[in-house]
Amino acid sequence: MKLIAILFLCTTLLTSLAQGDQQQEFDCNDEDLLKAVDAALRKYNDGSKSGNQFVLYRITEGNKTVDHDVFYSVKYEVKEGNCSIQSGKPWKECDYKESEQAATGECTATIGKRHRDRDFSVTTQTCHVTPAKGPVVTSEYECHGCVHPIITVPHDLDPVLRHAIQHFNNHNNHSHLFAVKEVKRAQRQMVSGWNYEVTYLIEQTNCSKENFKVLTPECKALPNGDTGECTDLAYMDPRLRIASFSQKCEVLSEKDFLFSPNLNCRGCPKEIPVDHPDLKGALSHSITKLNAENNATFYFKIDIVHRATSQLVAGTKYFIEFTARETTCSKESTKELTESCETNKLGKTLRCTADVYEVLWENKIETTVKCQSPGKKQLKPCVFKGQPRDAGAEPTSES
């Protein structure tokens, strides 16, 4: 019987999207990462009724989203092994077939780990396999009953958020209406309908309950108003009605800011509206800096401005938090980002902060931008190599 000594070689393949981006890399021997990929590969092999099992070749991309639950999103490559599906052996005990006779493939998978469980569940997986002689074969798997992380806010989450903010406004004693500021994280699960868990930020608007029963387009965020965070559990039935709902919110009252030393400080940073005209130049410099310093194929465009402050010094300093989204304009075909470049709804998103220092009378502008994928930690790529040895042989130090 042959055993496999597993060797993982790490190389830095994922590069920073902006200079100064602080990445947190995982060691290739991260136990949970290996278990997650093992679960995904076993799920793929179990779906085959004949032929040979596939063996892990290398993990090329990955990220980890941590909340109440943990989700791994990975891309990994496989090669056909010499163990048949019917053998019942785990893929780790199989060696690769000869290269000329072996099929190869690449899989993209999302694997979840509930905080109460030790087991991993594969929520989605798509594999593209190229036989030794033949066309590419694609297989897809989706666990409809598993909990899925929501990376970008879809339209079907809007009814939940509208119900949530209306529920909050109807059940608090505040004088003004609140609006949803930003979704921090969300999960959903397909049952007979949908289960949602959503955490989001809220902010006070200028609409008083005395004059407004519900939120309208006239209701705008109130500078230095109250803010808060809510976590909601919602069940949407097959008719798309909210049939069950629970909410927990914490609001930071404006009275907490009454004795802030920054209130009457002319040289201190002050919150400004995200649509303030003075921000246009700072935002333009920020996205230009981001696109110049990242190595992405497509240009990014500012999608949402979450927060901004300005500070009077010898000039003006701006601090901006924003989300950038990939556009349909590639750097190869377009010289620069233009208004005609549309955002790609399925493209990558980046959560960014920008520091912009302007001295207009000296025509001086200094910009620093830092970005990262929201709620994610990047992984080092890992290369798997099967090294068979005879039964009873002692492993080498390198193994």
C-alpha cells in the first residue's frame, strides 16, 4: 500500500491592489483551509459514478470571511489519480496518473463552517475538467439548504431592509426617522422560502416623526446625528412576504457627543455630507490613484461613499471611506476611466479609505489610498505534490 507525504509549497501570487494595503496571509498548512478544500474535493469525487478519483494539485486562490459562521471561497486545481471511484480510497492515498493520460481540472467552491459544528459543508462548487483527449466538461453543485454568505447586496435583500428600518422606526421613541446607512454582513438560507441574517448600520435623518410617517427621498442623513447598528433575523415565505422577524439594535445617542472637544475645534476633522461638492475633486484623485496603483485588468469606479471628513490645515485634508466596484472598461482598450465606463454588477468590490491633502493655491495634491476586499482575509496559494513512498519506509525530513 502506498501512502502520500503531503508537501505544500507557498509562493506570493496574490498582489496588493493598492500600495500600503495591509494583507493578512494564511499559512498553507492552515488546518481549516485544508479541511475545507478536502470537503470540496470529496464532494466532487462523490458525484462521479465511474472513472478515477481526482487528486488535489494546488490551491491557487482563496479568502476567508469570518462572522458568526466561517466561509472559505477557494479556487483549486486537480489532476486525475490512479484510484477508481469504486475503490473507496480517500483521494489522499492516490497518486497522479501519467501526465499524457490524466485529466486535469479547476474548481471554484464556497465552503461553510457553522460556529457550533466541526464539519464543513460545500455550499456551491463549479468545476471545469479537461479529459486527456476531449472537450472541457463543466459540472455545478449548489447546496440549496446551506447557509450562503452574501458578498454584494442583491435586490432581493431590499424588501428585508425596508421592513427592518420601518420596524425600527415604528418601535423606538426617537423623534426622527432613521435610514439604513450600510450593510456590514449578511447570510441567507433556502428553506421553504428564505432565511436571512443581516447586520447593518443605521443613521438619523432630518425627517421628524411629527412631519413624516415613513422615509421619503427628502429624508437625508443628519450630520452629527445619532447612529447605530442592528442585527435582524427574517424569514421570507415563498410569496415573498416577511412572515417572521426579530431585531436587535444599539443606538449611540447624540448626547454622547455633547462634550466632545472636537465640536468647536476649527482645526479638527469634521463630518461632511458624502455628496458635498468639495468632495468631487478628492474622490476623483482617489479613484485615479487606486487605478494607477493596482494591477487589475479593469478599471475600478467609486460605487458608494460611506463617510467623509474634512480638516482645515495649511490647505484641506479629506478622509474618505468608500466602496469601489470593477467596471467594464479594461486598461488595455481604454486609456483612462471615463463616465461611460459602467460598473460590472458581477465584478470585484473593494472597501477603501483615502487621505487627500489639497493646497489649491500651490496646485499641490497628495493622495494615499488603501483597499481590501470587504470582510475577507487573503490566502497564500498552496501547491500540493503527491510523493508516494513504500509502506514501512521512514519519511524524510523534507517530507
